[in-house]
Amino acid sequence: MELSNQPIDKPLARIAHWVDVQNLIDRGALSPAEMRLIAAVQQGSWAEIGQSCPNEKLADLSIRAPLISYFATGGCSEMQTPGTGVQIQGAWISGTLDLNFAQAVGSLALVNCYVEERPRMLQLSVASLMLKGSVLANGINAQSAEIPGDVVFEKATIHQELCLAGAHLGGQLICTRAQMLNGEGVALNAQGAEIDGDLFLRGANVEGAVRLSGARVGGQLSCKEARLRNAGGDALDMQRIVVSEGFYWQQVESVLGRVDLTSAHCADLADDAASWALCDELCLVGLTYDVLHGSADVSERLSWLRKGAVWDREFHPQPYEQLAKIMRESGHRSEATSILFDKENARRKSIRKRWIAEKRPFRWLAQLIWDLMLRSTIGFGHRPQRSFYVLVVLVAIAWLFAHFAWVKGDFAPNVAVVLLSDEWRGLAHGPDAVPNPAMIWGDAQHAGKDYETFNAVAYAVDVVVPLISLGQDAAWAPSTNRGPWGWHLWWLRWVLTACGWIITAIGAAAVTGVIRKD
């Protein structure tokens, strides 16, 4: 029987029995590659049709899909497929590989094969599926498939959609260095899939959406060195995914499109700032993780949070709270405080934007004043020590004015008996009046030698800090009639006292928890 090496174009009908195959053999209707497949199945070995993926449909390389389907599902009693399954290398597979709802025997391996049409594997049950190095010209549909072993698309090129939605994989899903090309459509659909092992997208080149929403990954999920592009859509959709081990977002080469991690969870998050910086649109709302393997640098983390905490123009505080919790648990308490401070600042800014959008300028102004006060005095409750620093500044201002008012002679005793005494009136108003009677009053040679000695610092503390009384403001008061320093200090002390009360009250409220940090 002479077999041609010309292109094989005639499709095969569905094969149900060995007699159908025998008739094809008797009529010489099978290609050399198909004959080698039959021999390999009989021997329980690989059908090595070629070494590399073919780029031309020749008889020496071409196998029609119905023959593969027949052997993949076990053949029949006259010709049973061995437990290893069907294993083909370097073939051109024409026609539709229809394994919908099928129970395959052993594994199905199509390595370095060119698959013309879209394989139908809806709810297929097969031990493992390997398409390493193959080209799938029209994608593959393995929705809800049951595959106890590994599914391998390593170095494969898949045009259109690779669908594993709802599938259960007992092993790994390996898409390392795969080319998944579907323009603006869905390139990889594993929504709701259960993958007991790892999911590798390392080095993958994806044009189209990667949809992993609702999936369960029992191992790790690695996007190292991946290139994800889907302009105007989701480059990576991981909503509600659960990764039992690590999610690796490191050394990513390019991202075009949204990266959506809404309500995702992973045990370990291993990332780097450069990879996140590639994401123009990022959603971290609801993302939780138990351990963070990455930089603890606050500036890098805040840049990440600011990008991912705003979704659909709404600010969400949860990403900040999650990171602060992890930072605190790992001993980075200062970093956690900085993160929570930035969260509150961003939250209040979003509230002010809402007032502007609603055209409520007075609410916006009141909110702005209150926010600036809380930020500068107690850091929104996360930095209560700021109230002390503000009080120090106020005391310094009061000390400066008090010092110069005292030196310029603009102070007088704050006791009526002293002011009406002959001794004071002689120093302040008599023919022997002096420019600075308050300074002379306390000298040992004058009647006020036992009077409260003036101290500018103590006076400033008395004016500013309401909880402390050093007796200075009760003994001395600036005069509005002796000079400009006294006049200004007389009015300024009311402002300083009011500010002191406000700052002290806010600081105490922050320390005691009356003002909540959140």
C-alpha cells in the first residue's frame, strides 16, 4: 500500500469502532503520520511524527482529529488504548478534536503540534493534558474539565481564547513562556477554576485579558517576567481569587490595561515596586495577604497604595488598613503609622472633593480648616506628639514677644495694690520716672524686691499652656500704653491662650482615644 506525501484535505467522520479504522487502512486513506500514530498506540509509546512544530500540512505530518479522539477515549474492545493515553509529537492536527463530555484514557499529550481548529474539551475527564510547544490556531475550550494531573501550555502559542473556566486541575497549570494572543478579547479564561497546584505565567506573553476571578490556586501564582497587554480592558482580572501560597508579582516586563485584585487573597505577596509601577490602572480594594515579601520602604508602598486605593473615582481605605496591619505585625510600627496617616489624609481629601462636586463651598471650607488643624496638631490621631511641637512653637512666639516687651519697658505688675502704691507711681509716673519701671521694681533697693520675679519663658508657658500655672501671668501684664511690643502682646496673648486650649484639648483627646485614629 503506497501512501502519499501530498497535503491531506479530506476530513474524517467520527470513528466509533476499530473496524472503521481498519477500513481506512485497507483503502489506503490514512496518512503516514496517522499510520505511525496507530503503531505507537498499539505499542503504548510516543507517536514521534516530527521534532518541531510543523508549519505546513503534509501527509508525513498530518493527523486528522477524529482518529485522535477515538484513541483518546479508549478505542474499543478490538483495539484498546493503553493506560498511558495518546502521546503525539510534531504533528499537524486537522479537523475538530471533539472530546466534549468524554472520559479519556490516560493522558493526552500534543507536543510541538499545530492544531488547526478549536479543540472541544467541555467537561472532559483526562489524567493530564500537555500541549507544550504547540500552536493552537483557534484556541481551546476545556471549560469544567476534570484533570487530576498537570495542564501544560509551556512555550505554546494560543490564538483566540484558552478556556479553563470552572475546570478542576489536580496538578499545575503551566503557561511558562506561552504566547496567548487574542487581541482585545479574553486570552486566558480560568474563572472559577480550581487548581490544586501552582499556576505559572512566568515569561508569558499575553495579548488579551487574563481572567482568574473566583479561581482557587492551591499552590503559588507566578507572573514573573510576564508581558500582559489588553489596552482599554483588564490585563489581569483576579477578583476574589484565593491563592493558598504565594502571589509573585516581580520582574514583570510590561503591563497595558487594568490589574484588578478586588477581594483577592493570597498567603504570601512577593512583589517589587518596579512591577507595580507598570500598572496604569490598579485596584487593590479588598486585597488581603498574610505575609509581605517585598520592600518595606514607605515611599514605595504609599505610591502603590495611592494608585490602587482609588477605583471608579472613589477612595477606599481598606488597602491602607491591610498594609498597616501587616507592617505592624512584622515590627514596622513607624511605617504602619505613616501608612495610616496617609490613608486619613487621602480620605479627607476625597471628602473635600465631594463637597466641591456637590457645590457646597462652606462645607468644603469648614472641612479644610478642620482637616488642616487635625493634620498639623495630632497627625489625624496617628501622631499626637505633634500637639507638643505646636505648643513649643506657640510658647516660643509668646516668649519672643514677652522678652522684647519686658526689655522695652512695656510690662507692669498685674496687681491693683501695686499699681496704686506710691513706690510704683513714683517709678512709672513721677518726676523721677524711669523708662522701664517694671525692671527696676524688682531691684533689691526698691519696694518690689520681694515681688514675683519676671521670667519671659515662664510667662510664655503660663499664657499658652492652660493646664500649668507658674504665677507669671497673675503677676505681670503687658501694657497697651507703653509701646508697640506691649500693645501687640496684650492682644496676642488672647490668641495664644485660645490656641493653647484648643491644641491641648485636641492632643489630650488623641492620646486618650476620644479622637479615634480611624
